[in-house]
Amino acid sequence: MVRMEPVTSQGVWLEGIARYRAENLANWSERAGLHARSDDYGTRALIDDAAALSDVVRFDLTRLGDITGLRVLHLQCHIGTDTVSLARLGAMVTGLDFSGAAVAEGRRLAEACGVDVRFVEGDAYDAVRLLGAKSFDLVYTGIGALCWLPRIDAWASVVHDLLVPGGRLFIREGHPMLWALDENVPDALVVRYPYFETPEPLSLDEAESYVTIERPLTATMAHSWNHGLGEVVSSLLASGMTITSLAEHDSVPWNALPGQMEKDEHDEWRLVAGRERLPMTYTLTATRSR
């Protein structure tokens, strides 16, 4: 794995943003089919058991509450495992993803599960134009989504505009402190990467994915941006949202720090020692207040 440090020139970012997006799109479009066939994504369990839910949705069921009959948008839905799970909870669900390959996999999964979900291909920043303002009661975002967006303030404005007044945002995401650590150090927590949003991304050249895949990737370049927890909260507040809850967790749904983690009885990964040292993920809810 080669992970490249960010540069700091705003001009370079402006010139490179189209390339970053194109390379991310190629990377995630190739991952889509591989992830759909990976045992680690649990698609077979969703198909075989009409009551099954994705691990990510199941983790937050109590916080999510009753969503029966709500118009729900799953932003950056990837292959739709969480999207299908939300529909199984009684919501009328739309999934949006910038990869046509991921959207196609989501449609196949929903059909195989016998679940009615609308999937739309499009960029998260274009969601209001594609789906309409004030169209949803709930916007849902799962783990590993925000880091692919260069501007968190623009995302927060999109979320606000998609929701009806009083509508709710629900997000569980990897903690920015986790994203700042060097995952290649097997015996220590080493901060190597930015905690705060930077103009340029962290660029990763890697043929593997975070789940087991049947072959190496050929579109290996990917670009991501960290967003500090304060930046996320402040952007939502500035957009006209009211934060209603924020919980930090000591677990994450994958082996994020190899050599330092163990899986618990809920299929979440935690540090073997000193769990109190590091938040791994967080769950945040907010409502549109104006």
C-alpha cells in the first residue's frame, strides 16, 4: 500500500478535483461487483433471510427508532445493503450513489430480497437537483461515506435542503480520530494523517479492499478527505440543522487497526487493550430547524 501525504495548494486542489472524482469513481465502480460477491458484505444473508438486516443498521436500531412510512434517502448507498435494511424496517427508501455499477448491484440486491427500493445514480452534491428539495423525512448516511467528499459544509447544506422542516439526519461514521491513525503500525496508536479537512486529499494506491475480494483491483487510486467532528457539527449547525444526539463508540464494523483489535459477540471490532483511548465511530442525529 502506498498512501501519499496531502499537499496544501488550493490551486492544485481546484485543478485536480475532477481527476480525484474520476479516479474514485473508477475505484468504487470496480469495487461494487467485488463487494457484492464478498462474503464479508453479507448479501447472501440478506437474500436468504427476509428478516435480516445489515450489521451497520442493526447496531443503531434503538437510536434510529421507528421509521415506518417515512420517506428515507440513503446518501452514498454503495451496493445497497443498508438501503435494503432500511426498507425492511418499513420506510420508503431511495438510494443515491455516484457509481452506476453500485446502483446496478443495489437494484439486483433489492430484487433478490423482494424489497421495493428506488436507486438513483448521481453525486451526493447533486442530490437536491436530482431528487428535489424538501423531499425526505430522513436522510441516512452509513460508515465510510463522508471521507469521499472534499467539502463537509457543502454536504451539510445538501442534507438540510433535502429534508422537510423537522426532518431528520441519521449518520454513523468512522471517527475522524480513527481516520488520522496509521493503520500499518501493528502495536501502537500513531497519528500520521490530518484530523481536520484539508484542501487536497489523502491519496491511496492499493489493489486490496477493506473486505475480502476475489481478485485485486485494477483501478487502484483513491482519494479521501478527513473531516473533524467539530467541522461536521459546525457545518450542520450553520446550514440550519439542530443536533439532537451525538454518541461516540469504541467499536467499528471492520478490523480497522490490524494486530490491535478483536471481534466481539456483535461482530464489531474493538481494541484488545486500552479501549478507552480511542473513539472508533460515532452516531449523530440532527433535525432541520429552519
